[in-house]
Amino acid sequence: MFALSGNPESHYNTRQVEGCPGPSANNIAMKRSLPANDVLGGLVSAAVAIPLAMGYGMFAFAPLGENYFADGALAGIASAVVVAIACVAFGDKTTTVYAPRITSTFFLGLLIFDLAHSDEPAIRAGGAPLVLAIAFSIVLLSGAFESLFGVIKLGTLIKFTPQPVMAGFQNAAAALLFLVQLGNVCGFDRTIPFTQAPQHLDSIKPLSLAVAAITFTVMWNAKKLTPKVPPMLVGIGLGCILYYALELAGLGGYLGPVIASGPRTAIGPTAFPYFSGLARESNLIALLPTILGGALALAIIASIDALLCAKLVTAPGEPRQDGDRLLMRLGLGNLAAACIGGITSGINIGPSIANRAFGARTPLSVLVNAGALLIAGTLLFPLLGQIPRVALSAVIMVIAVQHFDVWSLRLVRGLRRGARAYRFNVALDLAVVVAVAVLSIAINIVPAVFIGVAIAVVLFVFRMSRSIIRRSYRCRTIHSRTSRTASDRACLERLGDAILVMELQGALFFGTGEKMLSEVETELRRETSCVILDLRRLTEIDSTGANVLLELKANLTQRNIELLLAAPGKTIAVERLENFGVLSSIGDANIVPDVDRGIQRAEDDLLRTQPQLHDSEMQLAQVGVFSGFNAIDLKTIEPYLKRASYPAGAVVFRENEVGDEVLIVIRGTASAYLQMPNTNIRLATFAPGTIFGELAILDEGVRSATVIADKELACRALTTSDFAALSATSPSVAIRLLAAIARELSGRLRTANRTIHQLDT
């Protein structure tokens, strides 16, 4: 997300990044001895890292003027050396290469630009030395903050910074890094901001543009041309050759300057003189918000970058780096780098991959890399200072293009496809990306980061504030799994609309609670006797959400409407409700284990108001299966029906037992369960006037479920032997009884199909 794109790995699949060599180099390197591999990997990765470190350092110090170009390049190299040595010294066992990063350098460069162009009298009076003192202090404190993040184990939390914020910041960094190179690419003899380039079109040197275009094109396609050589080296090498070949041909006047051309303002070997000068500054207190805010923002950005890059540079099969330890090491390294006048560094992806691809397997390669950089920054720096600015800028332009966030580019394409809701979400994400990018460049980098995070948080709350009601339905056609008589079913089809079920999904918090209350209120415009809230899919409940449920309970009580909560087991939502005291306030009697039990209870309450529901034992004529039989038929059947009674909790029969009787409930209720390893699943409940166990009459197989009496149960039982006797003495009655049982099964099947259809729609 941050190092290269929303899906950074895609860059490695399609193009070499920052000079990473092809896989063939890795195969060759594996044949060498281990120390030689580390030395070779360290030297090659150093060759890739040196131009990057110099280019990023120049970018950071560019606002101070071209007199600081060389010092900026040197600061970039020095930072890479110090951070690498510090990380190895503090326990890094990997082959990861460290150097300045585009994102942190962009942040620091904009900070220095704002300071260099500040209207504050104190800063203007202090000039470049005061600006450097503030910048080094920000780098110092950001290193301390970064290390502190690791100590207090914020590494995992920091990675949750919203992607649109980081994408906007990354795109701004890539765009500005690209644009800042225009002055060098155009061959201007002095530093001209890219915003003023159109005013100096007459100073553009076409030959310099040609060198930049060739260098850019060759580096972009270097993987195809020279797969075994890092593209960075190909690009910078070709650019230098073209530049000096043209100069030897007498065309030097048509080319731009080299890195170390013109006068140089020496910064000094350490930053301590700058720190002491800042400490003596009379307006130090007024500068503290800038220093502390900048340091905190820089530490957050550098930490995110480091954590995500660490994931990218970890080879398959290697253990993942401890993010908190990584932040501690990097923070200490950046703190040390600030003391020598360096800039913030992080994990350098391209050189790290190049290091491993050329055979490096131990931290020795990182020390070799640092040693090579140290030599480059001391003994070889006069030579490196002769690198043409146009060649280095063309190479940096390639890197800038590679750093544009691919995820945000996909967002643009997403605006033209998908459903309306999807396009709306894409537009919101894209708005954050653009807002952060514009704020970063146009206003101030520090508030841009924090404003972007705030905007993303607001949008997150907005999205999460959408309705958490997954589905709501009335129970006129959807009934519980309780088997009832035909008259009871007809009654429920007439009155069941008063039962309201609402399935909740997601988080019930301050952003969704009020909307849920509003939706319930809308539903209550229809006649309602019971509201059932299904909490199975709730993932979180905060104190506001808990109070919303209590408010709903009080509101429904005043309207004489019952509230039932379907809260199965000890889920997170149930634990939250228990901790907030909601369950005790609503009452255990109003907590049911599932929606079906809630619907059953609401149905029972409705039927209890009807005259057909009696507590006494039902007569055979009232039983649904005998509704088509006359008194003579019932008198014929009754001798074959034996009375059976069971206390509450008694097992009527068990699953897989051989069944030999069908039972007719005449008082009480019983429920059928499937026995599972850790729980029992309730299949149905049988009320007075219904039958169960009828499969024993039809196929004489084993019982398909366990039936347990819910309360004191009275039944009339017809065994298979008695049914055989009835068939022998009164075959017509037996056939009609068998048909009635079949109709009962058919009715249950139709009800189940109707319920499934209703739930699907």
C-alpha cells in the first residue's frame, strides 16, 4: 500500500523496482561460497542504493538552494550508512538494506520547503542554518518516536492507517518527486522550481532533454535489455556515458550541470552545532509545535513504510520480521543519523532484493553495503559529485513513476463500473486520496497527514453507520418450527403479522444505534405485539449500542409490546450486553437462544388469547389428523390408542432407536433435537393436537431425532402392531388414517417451503 502501491507485489511481477535484478542472478549466486555471496550482494546493492540515496538527499535539501545539492547527496549516503550499521548492531539478522525512502524524504523535503519559505521573522532571520537545525531536530525526535512505537508495541496498530490516506500521500510524493526533477532534466544552470519552468522555456536545453529521455527509456526497459544487471545501474551508467560523450564532442554548453557544480555550503560533520544553536534560539517555544508535530507525523509515516516494506522484502520461507523490534532498530538508527546531519531512512526495497538476488544470506552483506556507501561518501564522493544531474534525475523519474499507487489508479477505473453503491464507495476513497495529495502539496505536510486520517475515520464511521438491520420480516407466513393444529396455523396466518423479527449484523455502536431505533420506529407503525432482535451476527456492541437497546426496551414496554433478544451462547455481543447490564435489565425471561424460540414464544402468546387454546387434554375430535373422521370412526380407532404421559424433561424416544409407534399430543409440548457433539439442534416443537414419530408407521425405520418433553406431556400412542390390528378389522378406517398422516406430512412440507421462499425474498 505504501511502499509501492495498494498491491506492491504487482510491481515485482511486471517490472523491476529500483534496480532489482532478474531471478537468473540469484541462480548464479547460489553456486558461490557464502562469504563471497555476501560480499557480491553487498557491493551490487550498494551500487543500486548510492544513486537513490544521493537523489533523495538532494530532493530533501533542494529547497535550500543548489549550494546544498552536494550536501544533500552526502546526507543521503551518510544516513544509509549509519542506519544500516545501527540495525545490524541492534540485532537485525536479515539481508535487508537501509537507505532514505521516497515517502519520508518527500515529507522532510516539504517540511524544509515550508520552513525555507516561512514568513515567520525568527525563521527568516535564522536562514538556512536555523532551517537545518529544525529539520535535524525533527529527524532526531522522529527516530525517538519510531523507537518508542516499537517499545510500546504499536507496530501492528500503525499498519491500520487508512489506505486512502497513505495512497494520497504516496501519490503526492511520487508526483512531486517527478516534477522536482524537471529543472535538472531541462538542463537549467541554476535551481528553478518546477512551477516556474514555463517562465524559462527559452533556457531549456534540448540536448539535455534528449539525454533524459534516452536514460528514462532504457532504464524502464532494462529488464528486457540486460536482465542480469540492475536497471538502476544501466540507467545511471548510460546517462553518464551520453553526457560525457556529448561533452567531449564539444556540446557541453548544451547540457546541464553535474551534482557538485558551483559553490558548496558545508554543513559540517555533525548536527550538534545546529542543536546547540536551536537551544539558544529565543523563539524556541514557538517552534516546538512545528518540531513535535513534524516529528510525530514523520515517525508515523516512516513506521508504516518500514512495516509494509518489511513484508515485501521477506523472501518466501523466511520468518517474518518482528514489527516492533524493527521499529526500535530503525528509530535508533534514524536518531543516530540525525546526529551526523542525516535524513530519515527505512527499508530500501530494490537494493534489498538485489542483495538477496546476488546471493547474500547474512547481515555481513548489509555491513559490506554500508562499507561501500561509506567509501562512496568519503573517498569517492568527489567522483560521484561529477554525476550529471540530468542522468540522476531521469533515473529518479523512473522510480517516481514506479511509486505511483496502483490501488488508487484502479479506483479511477472503478468509477465507471460496478453497482451504484460500489461506485459511491470508490468515489469516497478517491476523494480522500485526492484530498491528502492536494493538502500535502498545497498547504502543509503535517496537517495533511492528520487531516487525511481524520477524513478517513469520518468516512469509516459514515460507512459503518449504515443500517445494521440485515433483514426484517413479519411472521404471517413464516412460523416457528412448532407443529400446530390446522386451526392454530390458520390463526397464526391471520395474526402472525404482529410478530416482527429483525436480524442485526455488524457493529451496534454510536454510529448505528440511532438509525436502528429509527427503522424500528418505522416498523411499529403497523400493529405489533412482539419485536424479536436476532443478535447472532452482531460483531461488537459499545456502551451507546447497549443504551440503545435499553431505550428500545423502555419504549416498547410503554406501548405494551414485548421485546425478545435472540442471543445464542457466549458470543462477543452477549458478553458485551452482560457487562453493560443489558441482559439483567431486559430480564432472563426475554432472552431466547435463537429466533425460532422467540417466534414460538410470540406465537404462543398470540394463541393464548384465542378460545381454542385449552389447558385440559384435547379430545380426539379436536386433533387435526382426525378432523375428517366421524364419531363412529373415532370410536373404532380409540381402543387401539394407548395413553402415555411423560414428566417435563423426560426423553420420549432417542435418535437411532427402532420406532414402533406414532404419538398424538393431547396436552403439553415436546421438542425434537438432533444430537451433535457439542450441542443439540432443535428441529421442531409439537403442540397439542399434533403428531410425531409417524415415520414408524410408514417405514418402520429408526428414529431420526430425539424427542424430549418440554413440560408435562400427555399423548395417545398408536403402535405398529395396533395399526396392523386396526387394518385387519377396519381397513377403510386404517387407510383413511394413513392418508391423514400423509396429509399432515404434506402440510409441514408446504409450510417449510413457504418459509424458505419468504426468507429468500
